[in-house]
Amino acid sequence: MSYNPQRKRGGGPNRGGGRGRGRGRGRGGGGRGGGGPPSGLSGKAIGMYYKNKGQEKKQEREKNERAVVTISGEAQQNISRILNDVRLESLTDGHHVEQQQQGHSSSWFSDPAPGSATPGPSSSWGSEGACGVGQPTGQAASGSHPHLPMGGLQRLHQWGGGGGETGRLDSEKLERLSRDMKAELHRRRQTNTKYQKMMEFRQKLPSWEKQEEILELIRENQVVVLSGETGCGKTTQVPQFILEDAVERGFGAQIQIICTQPRRISAISVAKRVAEERGERLGGSVGFQIRLENQLPDQRGSILYCTTGILLRRMINDSLLREVSHVVLDEVHERSVQSDFLIIVLRDILPHRPDLKVILMSATLNAELFSQYFGGVPMYNIPSVVFPVARYFLEDVLQMTRFCPPPPTRRGPPSWVRHLRGQAEAMEKKRTEEQERAEYIASLEAKRTYPPYVVEALRNMDGDQVPLELMLELVKTICREGELGAILVFLPGWDTISKLHDMLKSDPVFRSRNYLIIPLHSLMPTSFQQSVSLLLNYSTHI
């Protein structure tokens, strides 16, 4: 509402029906000088009128103050040419989009049309896996794929191949890129000393001996379940087996592998290790992606290690994973909510992607559970290397460290605690444990298996507390008397982890540069967790 100094207060030529401020008597012409609200408005309505009018003036002012951008004629021609190319590409893909809408309805959870050969959601499938995993259904059964060159179609259905970015490339470009990848692999094997050294290590892993059997199983089945103990090489080697075999067969450019990891630090460290084994840096044929951080590999002929959540987020925009040839789900035995949901979604999209390969890997022998969920897919167990393990009990540790804790100051709980719900059973269990412990210590004294100071230290140990002082002495003893290497200490939570870390850092023994002390926890920043990769290059104590 603006002030006009030319307007006379009482009327004059601009008077539009009175002052405009009168109470109901001068509003006929629109308030002050004819620029006020229309007649008939009162109270809140007048305020809303001026609010809307102010917003309109603001928008008009912003419109007038916009910067003017000029584009040269050459730039306009380039933009027009790009838009024309996009239109032609859209027309080319129209047939594929129509097929997808008919067979998939762009939703995992929509019901199929009556009489349709397309399976419905996972909830409507039988428990025996009647979804027909690995069997082409509907349009896919005819052996045609609108995005893939016909010359390599049969190989891709055998090996798996993405139908998006890779498929839209010209077949000659794909073949040329595949030839370059094959030549680069052969050159690396002959001239790259780092690659050759890593190859010697890879050949010692148990999974290397089973390479051909694993590859044949993946070629012949859409879904396979691999199991093997930690250290057999399944996480680092199986994706490399798939990629290198495809490169040798001449269609490496059509392979894009995604390997999920349950934790961020796992995705980063494994990707770095695989890149090192391949004699290259991250960002070539190997990369990683986690929340807020990534180092992506090449779009074709590559392996991407990522967390489960990253793959789920990717499927929001690309529900069929059209540009992916293989999905490797690692550590599926951990059974998180995200991993279970990812398995459900993958089983839903498999009939729509008969060229997609899914490999589930577990460190335990519960592979049969996942095999049954996918309709009885084949399983394969990778044998592991058995290393000698020496077990030391608490009495042995007390004897090695000569650690003697002070006598505990035990005080019984208040009398009212026994009346709390559930406390009576807990107190009874506590008394039973103390009685069994006293009997065990008495047997050690009778047998004289350990010296008296060990028995006394065992008697003074507080079973309800984590013995951080004893752990400190044990680490110092191993560093002093053991061989060079790494020590991994497991603790129940972040509180004890931080306390022991502070104790180690403040001890004079570990102030030397010969020791690297790293706390590990899921709450630690990713940048700090990456320092764990230093252990791959150092033979020091931790």
C-alpha cells in the first residue's frame, strides 16, 4: 500500500467514494484514490487482498529484473542437433518401453493382467519358487532383446549382460572396446610386474582351484549360491573370474558387475584390494560407492563394490537394473533388513531380466535356505584353508602376563532389589555362577596346574567387568614376545573400544612409530576407517 502525495485527503478529483478509511461509508470506489480493495470487503478479506497484491508486484519486479542470456547461432544449432538425436533415440527405444509396460507395469507390486505370462509379485508366488527363475517368460522367451546386437545375444543370455547403456552402443564399438580390453589384459599379464606378483598370491587361494567349476555353474544358471569360509577368496576372486572370463571370450565390454557389501569399510577396502590385484588404481575396472563418497569404475567391463543401501537406491530409478549384467550379494548370511528386501526385489525382477545373473555368497553352510527361496537353484561350496589355531584360556593369559588384579570390592545389592520383578532369578543365577567359580578355583589349587599367583589372580577377577588392564598387558606381551603382524581385539561396544584405545595410546610402549592403533566401529567416520587399508601394506603391530 503506497502513499500518493498528490491525493487530497478529503476528496478532490481522485476521491473514489469517500476517504476509504471510513467505517463502511466510503468503500464504494475502492478506498484511497480508487486503488483500494473492491467494495464489499471487510476485515480479514481486506488484508488478504493487499497480501496478494503485494505478491503480484514482487513477482512482476523479479520478472523485470531477470538477466538476459544470449546464445550464438552455432550454439543453437548444436543444441538442436542434440535434441534431435535424443528424439531419434526415444523413437528407437519406444518398442522396448512398450514391451516393458505390458510385461512389467513399471511396478514390482502390481498384479498381472488376466492370462498374462508375467509373474506377479513375490507374495503371490508359491513357496517352492514357482516363479521360474532362469526360464525366459513372455516376450523374453522368444530370444529377442531390442537393445542388444543379435550377434552377441546368445552369449549374453549365457553370461548375463546389461540391456541399457551397453546395449544401445553400436555392435562394432562394443567389439572394438572388447578387443581393447582383451589386449590390455594380455599386456598386463606379460609386462606388469605388480600384476604378476599379485597373480601368484591369487593362485594360492582355494577359490582359484575351483575357478572353472564356478564359472560353468554361473554360465548355466541365472541364480547360484556360493558358500565358503572366510579367507577362501570368494569376495575378491569371483567377480574377477566373471570379468576376466568375459574379456577372454571377447565380450568384456558388455559386463557390468555390482557386488554388495554389508558395511562401508568392507566396500572400500575390498575394492582397493581388488584394484591392487589387477595392477591398477581405483576408478579403472574396479570402483566403490558408499553414502556420500564414491570412486566409480568404468561404465563397461567393470566391478563396483557398494553397500546394500546404494543398490536399493539405484533400483528406485532403474528397477530392472538394465545396465547391470551380474549382481553379487556377499555376506547374505548376516540377514539384515536391507539385504533381505534386496533379495525379495531381485527375485521379482528376474523373470523380466532373463540375462541378469545373481550370485549369492555366504560364509556359512546355510546356503540351502537361500537356494530354496529361489526355487532350488544350485549350490556350491568353496573349500577353505585350515590354519593351525592355538587356544589360550584365561589362566594361560594370566600366567603369560603375570597380571595380578587388585582384590574386588564387592558389595551386595540393596535389600529392596530382591523384590523387583525378575531380580530374584538374576540373583539366584549370580549365586550359582559364583559357587561354580569357587569350585573350579579349588580344583585348580588341588591339581596345582598353575602357580599360586595365577589362582589368586583368577579369584580376584571380576566377571562382570571387561578386564581392560589385562588386555593392555596381553597386547604388550604379544608385541614383546610374538612375531611381527597384526592383533585384532574384539570388544563388546564403543565405550570399551574407546577406553582401550586411549589406554594404548597413552602407554609409553606404543608411542613408537612402529605401532599403528586403529579403533574400528560402525559409528566411526568413513575417512578414519579407511586407514585400515594401511594394514595391507605394513607388517606392524596394531
